[in-house]
Amino acid sequence: MTRFDDATAVKRREDGRYQVELDGGFSFGEALNGGYLMATLLRAAVDASPHTHPVATSANFLRLAQPGPAEVWVESRKTGRTAATARVSLVQGGHPIVDATVTTGTLASDADPVWSGEPPQLPPVDQCLTFDSGKGDRGFADRVDMRFDPAVMGWLDGRPSGRLEQAAHFRLHEDQTPDAFVLALAVDALPPVVLNLGSYGWAPTVELTWHMRAEPAPGWLSVHASGRLVSDGWFDEETEVWDSTGRLVAQSRQIARVGRGKAGVSTDR
């Protein structure tokens, strides 16, 4: 097992109840990454379902999760021949941390798209930027390997582009073929798009909905995010994830709060 597999593992205790051990290595400062929390929830949702893939997930982030013991509660709402729906909650210290509605199905690995858009283009991996600093354990940043499109990274040098966008090549640092749970991580892995408006600081996700569209092929994922509106302290972010063959494998949309930090302050989600 990879560290990610181990960090998202769930242990069934009784019908609909799972024990988990949340790994602080997937955190930014004091906040565990939302995609990591969703991946943990989805392990339990899939285990409790007759279907293989989490095709639709809508998650509300209620409180900060802490590293350490927690539970996942799975309550079936409907089980059908092609899809099953459940309410899934991450609970810690007696409080709900994340509430989600998860629909599972089974995607055909050999299905050909009837129609598909074209993936946005990224520069080659060796022409993209990294955040490598070589200084200690940086949590989430050391669990994933992300290579960022230089065109959308001006905010690093105090020159934000003024456009709501982020883009990067993505994979785990460990050698692991991407799967549904890695996709859950990928849709919430990019720095917030509002950094390119000069809005620095923690930008907490309030609600995120994502769809798994296909099983990803081995290799790098290409992750692209954009937004449409920043207003009254809120912003939206839409993300697409494409696999190494140029196939759309995941889509998401979230609503989040605008960070209130200054340049040079943590950009963690």
C-alpha cells in the first residue's frame, strides 16, 4: 500500500460505521485538505455500495478536521441496478466534520465518449514550475507532485494575472496509478484561483460537488481550474481533470471564501 492508500483506509466496525485515522501529512498548516477528506469518505461509500465508482459527490465542509481518529457514517438512501445513493458523514469528537451525498455507479473501462471537448493545453512537465523548497516536511505539498503552468503563477512574484485560473500537471509523489480516490484529491489540490486577483491567505471550501467521468489511465493528470465571480467575500471555482490520454476523467465546482491574507502569507486551502 502507498501512504495515500494507508492514509485514506477505512475499517468497518459495524453496519454503516467505519473507523479511520486521519493523516496530518495531508494538511496545510492546521487544515487537512478537503480532497483528502473526500477520498476517505468515498472509501467507505464504495465499500458499502454494490457499485464500484463514486460518480457524483456533493460535500459540505462544516468544521476543520484534526489528524487522528475519526469515524465515517454511511446511511443508504437508495440502491438500484445502475446507481446507489448514500449520505456519508465524517465525524470526529462527536461532531460532523464533512457531510456528503454520494452516488455510486460502475463506469465501463472500455466506454468511448460519444462527444468530448478538447483538453486545455499545458506546457510540458519539464517546463513547468514546482514549489520544492527542500525545507522540512511541508505536509500536503510533499505528498503530491504538481508542476504548475508558469502563465498562471505570476502571483508568486507579486504579479497576479488578474484572471481566475490555475493549472498544473498532477500525480502523487509515490508511484501509484490514479484511481477514483486520487481524483477526489486532484479536484481540490490546486491553489485557489483568487490568488491571481491578489487575494492571499487561506480560502476555505464551503461546498464542493464533483463528478467522476471515467477511470484515469496511468501517468500524469492535467488539472485546470477557473472561476466566474468574486463577490461579497465568496468565489466559485470550476475544475477539470484530464488523464494522460487526453480524456476528461473528473469535473468539480465549489464555492469558497476569499482569503484575507497578504502577499507572502500561506496560500493553503
